Amino acid sequence: MEAMREIELKGHIIDSFLLPKVFDKVMDMNGEFEIIQFDIGRQKTDTSYARLMIKGRDQDHLENIISELHRLGAQLPEAEDVVTETAIKDRVVPKGFYSTTNHPTYVKINGEWKKVENQKMDAMIVITDDHALCTTIGHIKKGDRVVVGKKGIRVIPPERPRGHSIFEFMDSQVSSERPSQSLIKQIAEEILEVKQDGGKIVIVAGPAVVHTGGQQALAELIRNGYVDVLLAGNALAVHDIEYNLYGTSLGMDLNTVELAPEGHKHHIYAISEICRAGSIKDAVEQGILTGGIMYECIKNNVPFVLAGSIRDDGPLPDVITDTMKAQDMMRKAIQDADIVLMMSTMLHSIATGNCLPSTVRTICVDINPATVTKLMDRGSAQAIGIVTDVGTFLPWLAEELALLKKQKAQGK
Amino acid sequence: MEAMREIELKGHIIDSFLLPKVFDKVMDMNGEFEIIQFDIGRQKTDTSYARLMIKGRDQDHLENIISELHRLGAQLPEAEDVVTETAIKDRVVPKGFYSTTNHPTYVKINGEWKKVENQKMDAMIVITDDHALCTTIGHIKKGDRVVVGKKGIRVIPPERPRGHSIFEFMDSQVSSERPSQSLIKQIAEEILEVKQDGGKIVIVAGPAVVHTGGQQALAELIRNGYVDVLLAGNALAVHDIEYNLYGTSLGMDLNTVELAPEGHKHHIYAISEICRAGSIKDAVEQGILTGGIMYECIKNNVPFVLAGSIRDDGPLPDVITDTMKAQDMMRKAIQDADIVLMMSTMLHSIATGNCLPSTVRTICVDINPATVTKLMDRGSAQAIGIVTDVGTFLPWLAEELALLKKQKAQGK
Amino acid sequence: MEAMREIELKGHIIDSFLLPKVFDKVMDMNGEFEIIQFDIGRQKTDTSYARLMIKGRDQDHLENIISELHRLGAQLPEAEDVVTETAIKDRVVPKGFYSTTNHPTYVKINGEWKKVENQKMDAMIVITDDHALCTTIGHIKKGDRVVVGKKGIRVIPPERPRGHSIFEFMDSQVSSERPSQSLIKQIAEEILEVKQDGGKIVIVAGPAVVHTGGQQALAELIRNGYVDVLLAGNALAVHDIEYNLYGTSLGMDLNTVELAPEGHKHHIYAISEICRAGSIKDAVEQGILTGGIMYECIKNNVPFVLAGSIRDDGPLPDVITDTMKAQDMMRKAIQDADIVLMMSTMLHSIATGNCLPSTVRTICVDINPATVTKLMDRGSAQAIGIVTDVGTFLPWLAEELALLKKQKAQGK
Amino acid sequence: MEAMREIELKGHIIDSFLLPKVFDKVMDMNGEFEIIQFDIGRQKTDTSYARLMIKGRDQDHLENIISELHRLGAQLPEAEDVVTETAIKDRVVPKGFYSTTNHPTYVKINGEWKKVENQKMDAMIVITDDHALCTTIGHIKKGDRVVVGKKGIRVIPPERPRGHSIFEFMDSQVSSERPSQSLIKQIAEEILEVKQDGGKIVIVAGPAVVHTGGQQALAELIRNGYVDVLLAGNALAVHDIEYNLYGTSLGMDLNTVELAPEGHKHHIYAISEICRAGSIKDAVEQGILTGGIMYECIKNNVPFVLAGSIRDDGPLPDVITDTMKAQDMMRKAIQDADIVLMMSTMLHSIATGNCLPSTVRTICVDINPATVTKLMDRGSAQAIGIVTDVGTFLPWLAEELALLKKQKAQGK
């Protein structure tokens, strides 16, 4: 082991798994470590401090290890400013660019630590004047000053919440064998709490919400003020509108579970009706659309982004067919979200998850455990995955929220 | 095509897919057919009649085709008696034995058609005096007269129900994207109807019923008389008893979704308590067990079979640890069932499905679509598969049944 | 039953399930039927003919039934021309428009039957001069003459292939429990046969092809001329390019299964390198990209469509970010396909399946049985679904194709 | 916080996650901790030592916390002997019994630390003379001295392996998107290494091994000496024997993927033939069974346990139909296993996993990610889960093993 370098760790570095992860990573990468200083917090609210000497076979090996530790939240004692290089072309990154984590990140500009804005995973940091902005490669423009290396960058890893929480800290195994109604009750409590504190709740929903019969419950959530943003696609909106115009979803009567006569045309008629009106909003204002998820969004001024996909029929005039434009709008819409509830859509949920900082609490609901596992894997530091049927989940959630509200109103 | 032989088809042979299946099978097996006579039923209640000449490359090829058509329900015009051979040893079948379908079957004994008792799939028919009994290989005894060949045997294939039904006729694709609550409502109506007609309902349930929080609803169904037989394993009973003694399932508090202190021992304590009492019934009588699925079975005289498996802890004294003995008891318990509701257990559901004739309506509920598909595949002629969360399914079902009963009571 | 109307059925109407489906549908919809004439084909190559009187409660009920039967392939004896109405606005369909099936369809224009071009499911037919074009709602322009009602339209339902085929006729249950290698061998034979007849093979592939290690085998298939079109997204191309530039997929070394040092940046570097070059083709020509799936496409002039999605990083310059434009390009690319092989992508596979007529043979490969079931459900008349690991499927397929080719070369 | 008590932690307590888990658990249970002493190992091979004061609201709360920490591996400084109570009845445990973990455990008897034999999860420890035996509740006999409380018990938690390993340390997310062939290669290397060191390899296999076409590869593994024990059920053996006698599995020809004529009887004939011979061994010796998995077991003296289940047909004479007896035999058969490879059976794999100490490396292969997740969850400290098709996995594994052996033979 020829090359060595010091790192520092601060905070609840043991129970937040930062220190064990650092040890783990060094051993996985066949490096060595030595502990220079270690001051452990004696009680659960105290923080700890560690200074470690990391050793590698050679300078390259060492730098690779240091890079990984830095991503975990290890700090480099040097007090230098962040270093940038200029993008030579649109969408072309400088060699050695700094690839972001989804944890809150600070960069040192002119000796001052600045928080990086719009933090997300696997992106770049661009410096403009004294601002630091997290930017995707698609938005890198020729001439942008892109952060390179690790100097002057600090990552703040998520800390374990003190005490018990329904949101798991870091990854836990996803299982369909948990008490669904009790989990839903606790989610209702979290949602209510966030809304009482003026927080922001984002819903990401796939068309199965309508197919499985959850659309009225979701409309109720919106009507009752529990939803601040809706992210979905053409299919959710079309199915919702089809149900509200014709009582069917892809032609199936959602009450009798029989195919309606000429029902296979309803899907197209729904699109056609909105096109005739001009937009969803126009259809609501003209009295054509009188209920449902999209109706409640319009009526309650809940912004929505309907992002296009190659599976779309139509699409509705409100759909953003350019995927990059849609991505930008989604990213803007979720700024400052407190809770994101993802239901029955891998595409929209992953797209949303990609844009979220690790500080946002996420709830992933899907009947396919592999989808939930995948979402949890990229997710935030505090996440809960529920393997259940969204068609029964949503009505229970609406019922629990109504019950809780009533209880609060009665001063319980 | 050198060899040929006549077959007959009777009944609703077109819409019940018998005739198309016969054509399909002949072509799949590279045989030929010629239609000798065809009298089609002119209206939907009329039956049809067809006489076909089937041709094969040689006698063997022809017999192979005829065997398959016979299993589908084709009749051989010959009027001969059924032929038997004697088993030379326990569990040893005569060469050329007749392997049963799960459709109602008749055999001609001394010129009279007798219905085969205990009809099930992939078994043998044993003739005693003038009785014909469907028997598994495990029960074949030396000296048994086992039916061989196809002579004197008639299979009655299932017929399509006239009009719409929630139960699919034959196989349809399994999907998680159907309106769960509406389906549950229709199942509730079917259950109520069967019970009002004095029918028999069998529940097959896995331990996930308890883990997901459905145990109180299932107990309610039993208490309210909707269940005539319960088929399950050690795990369901232990988890149910654990929940009723300690409020937990495998140590997890089902209400708070937290692990209870010392909760990991509850599972073992539950077994121990029942062993101390003597049996589940003893525990109920001694006032130790005061609620839940097993309690309601005891209190309402609902017979149950708890079949052992190699995964079992304990097991409870009531568990039949010999799998062949358990199989026999299950088979007896489901005689004359009208509806079998299978929930969250592949092992017990397949074991049950193996013993059912095709005339029993089956409802398969599981969160894993592959499990539902597999169960539907062996299932009855009338089956519905629902991909949902049993922890939300059962409470909705209980609620719908209560609602329907109230409506009926009010003369609606 | 007050209203009645005659329909005709022609062809292999029994074994292709047309006649039983007609009976089935009438009974499901609570209508009645009477058979007026029935001439059955006596042998397996003969066709049959049926004339039926369909009855409904009233004219509306009857028309609903007739519509459904017409979609199945029932013919209305009337000899009238097709009827059109004019679209009053872009993307707005006339009331009563004819919604297409995915079966070959003919319309009568000026007394002559014309084949509808670009047949696909759930679309409209637009008449221009004496052409009939299948068009999606997104392409309906103000003034288009859109077909309405059922007059002058004939649907040719798929017929059962005579004899055994690896491709299932209509829906069969999807299972992971089938002999994978034997199935792969038969698929290899089908592919070879199609290519020897000058047929067209389309590959639809998701990023898991690369993650699971199937990229070299797919590149080999392209190099050896088995692929005529590749439909994929940004992710497949980026992962393939990342692997070829850095040996990793999302930073994981695909050989050692370890994370490469700084590997998390490789994904972005791969995009950046192609952006720097200008396009994938430019990167190949500049000697930057020297192997892999995309490289082989360029080198072998295999057209590809990379359709954008909201999950995309970058995206690559070759990606069509507008989903409607991408859909159009996909639809053009698959014209006259003989076989479509869909692997590990629900999004692109469903989008492709939506554009295919029922005459195209489809092979659906995914590790998730629910995905395969969903794809089979919309699929063609001849389809095979294989629940397997694409990372082992592709290498076996490449090996089988190489073996078969060698055998053919040796005159076996 | 009124009650307090000291605990000690020893070993690689940070990177093996022992210390962070202790902190985590205390906070989850709303307790407090204070660090009394902390000596950290400075380098990766050094061990650490910590002494902590744990505080609870009251004595009960404290004891609950201490119990959980003790299960994780925390040591209580007291130097007392283990305490026992006498079972008052068969299968009845004393109140406060000690419930085991799957980690190596020591108990102090007469001042000496004795290793507990047959360590497994969720069982009891019974003391006889100076022996300590891990025993399931089913084996507790009246009069047994069962360990209660926590005194005189030490749990040795698993330690993180130094350096990189294919076996994950503790739980990691299960995914189908990993390079299958590369993983198989590394598993082959592990297996070869274990066998070269004279280690013991246990195979647990479900019937899908045969259905998917993996039976020849598994037979090859046995023939080549890579398998020391086979755990399976009736179905695997019957399907294997059916394939070897008739070329089919449940009647399907595994090469042509067509149903064989009269194939549905093969399953029963296979059972009948073995019953006629007397046993599988008899059938091999009489020249009836000449190949396959069971044949190779007999020929190579590889012991097998065929455990009965309620799904069984027959069963074969070799099947242990009593589940408790089968469990005992399985438990004996896996003593001192080094690697357990579980393939395509949840029932047998969980039953096996329940009996394994945490020190055994486990490989879980299944096409259903939920099954793999569930198995990993109960698994050993070192485990790898692979979501793939066993029908392609086994042939690749056999091929890799053959290749590696050849390379070793050539001195590479």
C-alpha cells in the first residue's frame, strides 16, 4: 500500500451506517484503512467524529477508493475551492466530471460553501457566478463550467431518524406479507401530518389506478386537498376520462365487470371529446367532463404533468409528447416535495425517482414486488414499499383519511 | 391414412368448444377427420350431434388420437362393457390403465352406465361389484380390478353456462388490472346465493391471510356461516392462534406494524400453549383461545383439515403430519363442494385442485399472477382468478356479504 | 327478441374457433341465434359455411351484438359500399366510427373490395380516392373521410395453421415451467427458415439485454444477418455503448460482476462520447465505437428506431424524443415483418404490438410472466411466450443458429 | 430512563454491522445508550471492543431491549452459568425459554463454554449432562432441561469477509438484471474450490428442474462428484424417472415440446414401475432405471431425502410421507454443509433454510424474484440470489464446471 490520504466523517456516523459503509467499501475495493482519531458520541443525540487514513496500492487505486468514500459522505480535509472545466460542446461533459449523488451537496465557491440546487442522482454540477446547479447531461451547454474531481465538494449523507418510523431507513426487503390495512392507516397519518404542516404531496399514478377501480378514491383525495401535484401519462388521463364519460375503462364496465356494447370505442371517443373541446380544462369548463381525477385537478387547481410515451393513443392535447420537455416539467413540479406516493407505474415512478433528492419520503405501491424493489433501490433515505392491489389500497386510504380527519375535528 | 374409427359428439358441442377442440386435437396430432353426420342445434338451448370418422397413419396412431378425443368427451359408439385388469401388487397399475380426467365419467358395468364416484384428474377407476370408484395410485391394492383401455367409458365434458357469468368458462388470461371491488361484490353475491341454496363452500387458506391482516375477516365469514370446510396447514393455524393470544404474527404487531418485545417467541409459545391444552378444541374449551379463525371453526362446528408440511414448526397436535393421510382427509372434506375459494397458498390450493371434479366453481386469489395462472390451469370448468392482496380482499368480502345480507333482510 | 339480422361465416369456422366464439359472444350478450344454413367441411382442408339469424331484444341490442360478431369475422350479406363521415376537426372522430381489429380487413369502395393498409388494432379507416388506410386518432385531420358503421367492411379472422406449430394459435397459458433449450432450438429453426425465405425479422429489446449479459449474442445475431430492424430505447443503446467503451453496464463490470472504479460515470461518459462524435454512426465511422449491438446495426445497415422515454439520461443524439414521431417511425419500420422477437421491455413491446396486424408471428421473452401474458394478450394469432432469462436465452439462441447453419451447410 | 445494564461487543463490530445494528435497535425500541468504553481496531484485520450502558424506561423495557441486543451478538459481562427449566409435557416449552438465532452459540455449563450443536433459528437449547443441543419444539420431551433467559449464553454474529466475494454479506436487493453467465462462472469457481477442499455441497431442487430441461445437467453434476446430498420431493424424482423411462415430463416430450401420445399416463407409469421394482435403488439394480438424477444418486452413493407433500401422486416408495420424520432426515443430511444450492422450490428451500446455521453459504436460484427475496431473507450471512431460468442455469453451470476442471488439469 503505497498511496494514502486522510478523510473525515462527521455526524451520527455509526447508526446512520456511514462508518460501517466506509469500512465495507474500503475492504470491497481491497484497500486498507487506519483510524487516526475517533471520538464517539456517548448518547443517542450526540454526534461522532472520525479521521481515517485510507491506503491504496498506488495513487490511482487510492483515488478510486477516495471517490467512492466521498460519494458516501466522507469529507476531504482540504479547504480548496471547487474546480470546474468548460464544456466544449452541448451535451459533452469534461473528463473527470463530478457525478452527483442524490444527497444534499455543498460546493465551495470563493471560499464559501453553497448548497447545490435541484439535487438529483447521476447528474453534473454547473457553476454560474456563485450559484451551483445540479444539471443533467441533456442540459449541458457549450461553455458551461462543470465541476470536476472531488475538491471543494461535500455530500451530506442521510441520517437515521431518531426513534421508530414507518419509513424504513435505507433498504429493507420488500414483501407482500405485511398487514396492509395497518400500513395504510399509518400512511394516512403521515399524509395528514404533512398537510397540516403545509407540506407538499406528489402523486405519481399509472393507468392501473383506473383499471382496478381506484379512480374515485384518488379523485376524492384530490378534492379533499391531499394532493399538490399529479404526475401521470396519457393512459391514466384517458382511462379516467373514459370512465367519467362512459362508465368504462378500455370498454369494460367497472361496476358489472362486463364489456360494454361498443365499449372498445370509448377509449377513442374519450380522446376525441377532449380534442373537440380543446383541452381537459376546456372540457371541464364546457361541462363535458364532470368528475374524476383530471376533473378534480382542474377544479382544485392541482397542477399535473401528463408525460407522453410511445404506447399512447391520441394523445390528449394536454400530453407533453417530447420526453425531454416532459422530464423538465416533472422535475420542476416536484421541487420541495415532502412525500411522493408512487402507484402502479414503473415508467413514471422511476423517472420521478431519478429527479428526487434523498431527503424526500417516498411510498411505492405496486402489485409486482420486483417493481417495488426496483423503486426502493433508487429511492430516498426514507421509503416504504407496499406490495398490494392499488384498487383496494386507494379506497382504504381515502376511508382512513376521512376517519382521521373526523377524529381530529372531534378533538381526539 | 390407413386406420379409421367412428366417434360421436353430443350436447352443446360447438359453443362448449368440444367440436373445435376435437378438430384442433386431430390436426395437432397430424390425423385426419371426415364428418359423417352433423345435426346442429338451431337455437341456443338446442344441442347438436356429430358423427366423425377419425383417421390415423396406422392403428397405433389412430388409437392415440382416439384416446385424446375420448378424454375430451368424444364417445365411442360401441356398446361394450368396461374392461378391467387386476393389479399385481400394491401401487402397481396394469399396462394400458385408463387415466381419468376431472370431468364426470360413466362406465358400463353389466350393460348399465354407472357414475364414477370421487371423480378427480389423473387417477384410475377401480370396479368393485357394480361400483366404480376413482382412486389414486397410492390406494391401488393388489387384486384391485382397474379399468383399462377406453371401452365402456363416457366422459361428460363441461358445458358453457347459458348467459353471462363471473366465472370464466375455460381459461382466460390472468391479470392484476381488473376492478377489484366490483369483482369482490360479485363473488359475495355468488357465495350468498350458494349458501341460500344450502350449498357447500370450502376455503383453502395460506398463512399470508394472517400476515396481511385478513384473519378477522375470515373469522367473521366462518362465524356468519359462509364456510363449510377449512383446508389449511400448520402455519395458518399457528399464526392465527399467535395473533389471538399475543396480537402478533411471527412477532410483528399487526396493528402497529412493529416487532413486539420478545415477539419472536410468540410463534413457539402459541404452539406450546395448544400442546399444553391438548388440541385446538381443548384450548377453546379451556378458555385459552377466545377468538380467530380456528376458534370460530371450533365454535361453529366447521370441520378443518390442517395438513402437515416440511416447513412446519411444532406442529400443532391437530396437524396431520402424514401427507397421504392428510390428502385422503382433504379429499373427503371437499366432497360435494359447490364453491372452493383458494387464498394465498399454492401448496394447499394445488393439492385441493387435484382432487376436484371440473364441475366445482373455483375462486383463486393470490398476489402472484403466476400462482393464479397455475391454479386456473388445473382448475374447474368455471373459475375466476383474482390477482389481489388477500389482506384487503377479505375485509372487502366480509363487508360486501354483510351489506348484501342486510339488503336481502330489508327485502331488496 | 324483437330484432333480427342475418350473418354469414366462411372458412375453417369451427377449428379456428370462429363459430364457437360467435355462439359464445351471443350468449354472453344475452342474445339468441338460429342456424339457417350450415355446410360443414368434411375434411380438414375443406372450409365450412354457416348462415345464422341473430336476435336481440331490440334494434340497439341487436346492433351491439352484430358489431361484436362483425369484429370476430362474421360477414353481413349486404353488398353495400363502405360509409364514411368527415372529421370536423383534427383528432376528432365522427360518432359511430368503425374501430379496427388487428385482423386483415377489406372495405368495399365503389363496389370493389380493397384491402385496408397498415392494419392495426383500435384505429380508424380513412378513405382517400380508392385507398383505405388504417390510421390512428392522432393522425386524423379535419376533412378526413372516416369509415363509420359496419357496412361494406369485412374482417378476415386468423385461421388455425394445419398441423402442429411452436407458435400457439390464440391464447394459451404462460408458464415458466417449459423446456427452455428445446424451445430456443425451435425458435432458431423458425428464424432460419424465415430468413432463408427472404423474410423480415424485427427485434424489440430492452436494456436488460445488456445488464444480463446478452449483448454479445444479440450483436452476433445482427452481424450474421438475422435481424432486419431493431426497435429499442435510449437505455439499450447507452448500456450497449457503455459496455463496448468501458466493459461495464451502469458501472458494473459484466465479467467480474464488480463495480468498476468510477464506473458510475461510465453511463454519462458513453452519452457524452456519442454527443461529441455527433451520432452513433459518426462514432462508428470515427473509430470510437468498435463493437456491440449498435455498432453492428451501423455496419450491417440494419435500421433502428431509438424511441425516447421520460426515464432517459441524455439522451443520445439518435433518440427520437417526440413519442408520436417515434411511434410513426416504429410503425413504418415494422411494415411486412414476418417475425417480431420482443425481449425484456414492456414499454417498447406493447408499443410495437399495438401496431402489428394479427398475421405477424411474435415471440415474447421476459423473466416476468405477467409481462409475457400481457404481451400475448394483445398479440398476434400465432405467438409464443417464453418466461426465461434473456441473459441466457440470447447466447443459447446464437449458439443454436450457428449450429443449424453449419448443419445446413453440410447438407444435413 | 430508570433501568440500565451494561453490554459488551467484540470483534469487527463496525464493518460487520454489529455496532450500528445495536444503536439502530436501541433507537427503534425507544431506549437510550451511553458508551462506556470504545477501543477501535485501527486496521482492517484488527478487532474492536465496546462497552455500552443500555437504558430503558423500566426493568421490563430494558430487558426487552437487552434480549434483542443479545440476539444480535451483544455479550452480557456476567459470568454465570446458563439457566434451565424443565419441560412439563412433550412439546411444551417453559415460560421465558431462550429462542435461538441461526448464529453459532455457546452456553456456559459448570463454568465452561460449550458450543451448541445443530444450531438453527427459532429453536430451543436443551442441556444434557455437559452437552447443549439445539432442538425444535416438536422434539421437546417432558423432563427436558430447556434453557431460559439470557444468562450464560453467547451468540457469535457473522463477520464480514475481508475483501470482495460473490456472496453478499447480509441482505442486498434481489434483481433479475444481472449478468447471468458471469455469475454462473463465479459460482462454478466457488463449487470447485469447496470440492477441492473436501467440502460438502447440498442441492435442494424442485420439479421445475426437470420441466425446464435442466435434469441432464444436474445428473452430470452428480456424476462428476459435485453433489454430496440431494434434498427434493416426490415430484422431482417422479419427473426425472418419467423423463428417463419415457422422454417426457408430465407427458410433454422435452425435446420436441409436444405432448406425447398417451403421455398423460407416463407420470403414473413411472411411479408404478418403481413400486413394482420395490424402490428407486431396486429399479436401478434391476436395470429398469438407467439414467438421470436419481440414477446418478444411486450409482454415486449420493444420499437423498425425498420429503412428502400433500401435492404428491403415488408417492414413490422412497418418499418420507411423514413431514416431521422428513424434516429430521433433512436436518441430519445437511450437517456440516459448506454450500447449499437451492433451485426452483420454495417449500424445500425454506424447510432447508430453517435448519441451517448462518455460517453456510447459500445460493438461491429461482425465476420468481419474490421467492429469491424470501429465501435470502432467512438465509445465511453469506448468500447470493439469482433470478434466472433454472433450465438454462444448470446447463451453463455444468459447462463452466467442465471447462474449469479442464483448465485446472492443464495446470492453468
